[in-house]
Amino acid sequence: MNKYEALTAQKARTLLCYDHETGVITWKVDRSHNANRGDIAGVVRKGGYRIIRVSKRPYFAHQLAWLLYYGEWPSGGEIDHKNRQPSDCRIVNLRIATHSQNMANRPTKPSKTGVRGVHKHGTKYRAVICVEKKITIVGSFGTLAEAAEARKKAAFEKYGEFAP
């Protein structure tokens, strides 16, 4: 298999073993002096994602977990980690999501208010939400708590189970 061919579930299953309860992927074969049969496959990169090289091509561990468990690559979207932990590749933690849903479930970046999507606007707090790259103002509120609650409600309405 050259590095440009797609990895099949059959080929992946000859090389890798996936424990869906722990999310750990191990090698079924000796790979080199650095990777032996039974070793955890791949390395953890910045951001916490595990990368596994198969036939000179890098794959995310969560993508390989999906392939090994379901026997096919995910169709119709991306794979989202429900608990936002990129190192947790248990099958119960993985789900198909649109790009927008996946971005909605990403960890919160630090903000001055400490609440995602809420910022100080004059003497009030403004709640905003971004859906499909379009920013929508939820409203302006007298307190941080009111703005945070409105933002949370709007996120649930827009993203459902993917809302943070």
C-alpha cells in the first residue's frame, strides 16, 4: 500500500488492536525498535491528540478508533470528543458532528468575563453566539449571570447536545 492509498478497516485490523472500553490502540505487529507488538501506537502531539503513522501516513487516533470499531471511515462529518478530551478515544466518547457542532464543543478560551460568548459592553454584558461563521447577538444584560444564562440557552437551542 503506498502512502496515497486509503487505509481500509481490513488493513488497519491486521496492524492495530483497539480496546473500545479504554480507547487505547496498540500494535498487533512489531514495527521497529521503537514500536513492538502490544505497545501503545503513536505519539501525543500538541493539543493532546494522538497521531498514529500507518504506511508513512499520519492518522488521528480517534479516526482510527472509528475505523477499527465500525469498519468504515466516518461519513457525513467530523468526529467529536463528547467530553472535549482529545486523548479519550473510547467509542462512547466519540460521535459524528458537523464542523460547526464540533467547534461548538471545543474547550472554552479564557476571556475577561470568564464566560464564553459574553463580554463587557459599556455598563452591560453582551451575549453573542457564532453559528456557521455568523455572529449573532443574543442580547445585552445588566448582570454577568443573566448574560451567561442567555448565552447558555442560545447555545443549547443552536447546538443541542453539542452545546458546551
